[in-house]
Amino acid sequence: MSDTLYVVMPAYNESAVLPSVLEEWQPVIEQHPDNRLVVVNDGSTDETANVLERYSQACPQLVRIDKPNGGHGAALRTGYRYALSGISGHMPTFVFQTDSDGQTQAAEFPAFWKRRHEHDAIIGHRRNRGDGAMRAFVTRALRTVVRACTHVHLPDVNTPFRLMKTSALATAMAAIPDKHNLVNAELSIALARLGKSVAFHPISFGKRESGKNSINVRSITALGLSSIADFRELNAILP
């Protein structure tokens, strides 16, 4: 049996760039009839829903999930749970996650797919970022906080460009409390602490082309304080 893939992609008010992003990923999905592109529309107030409606006619392997706005973490959790649920009649062998804002490139996916059997998870390492100094600072600060709270040292814990074996994803997701927000960061931590093989592969990361950048001093402070508590709780849960 050949390997199958679900690509999980949260979307919030990305209608300006979403058509080109979907077109970029369609050839990846069409490699196998059981592959799926799972787009979680997180309560968008722009034309995102209409874009998905139109695109689903050209791509029958698109799965559209509409939900009230709950933030990136909640959208990720919804997408991952769908991929792990078997609702579509089968379970994928691998789950890949990326975002819908055009900052990552589908052209860099084949390098991950080529290495898929080498590790339980392969996570992108954003060595150079095109989305500003503030975002780069947040990544460095997050790495420091994660190491202090969980004793896990990983170069880029929250990257939205990651390929995971479905079995490893299921095990790691089971350890993360539902109320926690930084789902991808905690997935990275859980995978490492649970003894899974995790590799990091360099990727490019462009500037944000659409949508709203939610990063500001107030949001960073609030997210940082809640994340410290979440990481400490996760640290107590994991072996």
C-alpha cells in the first residue's frame, strides 16, 4: 500500500492569497487519490469561504471545515483531529501542516516527503525570516522559554511546515490539553519528550502577503504569560 497524505491548512481572512496557495498545493494532493487538503476556515469575515467553495469544484480532494473564530491553535487542533478521525473512510499515513498565508512554499515539500520514513516528524527550520524582526525575536524568545520550562532544546518549535507520521501525531496530540493555544510548539515538545525521532530541515519563510499580523507588544506579553503556564503544565504531564 502506498503512503497517503493529509495536508492541514488553517485559514483566517486569507482570500487575497488563498487561491494561489491552493493551486500551489493541488499537485501535491493529486499524487494519490486518497490524499486530502484539509482547509479549516476559522471564522473568516472576508471572501475565504467563497474562495474555498469555488476551489472545491476544481479540487474534489479538498476538505473544507468551517468553524467559529477561535485562533490558530484551535484551527490546528480541528484539522489534526479530522486527519486522525478516519471520518473520510481511511487514515492517512502522514499528516503535513502548513499555513495559508503564502509564507511557505509547496516547492520545498518534496525534500520532506523524500525523508518521510527516516523520522517520526520533520519540522521546518526558518533560519532566515522575511516577516520582520519582531517575528524573529518571538521565535528566539519562544525557544528560550520552551527550554526553560520543558528542558527541550529545539531550533524552531512552532514552524507551520511539518511532516509527521500519523501514529506519532496521534500519540503527541493525546498529551496536549485542549485549552492550550500553541499547538504546534507543544507538538514539537511532546514528540521530543515521548522519544520520537524529530529532524529539522531548513526552509525559506517569506513575508506575510495578506491577512492581519496579530503580533504586537500587548499580544506577545499575554501569549507569553499564558504559554509559560501551559508549558509547565505540559512538562508535568510528559515523561
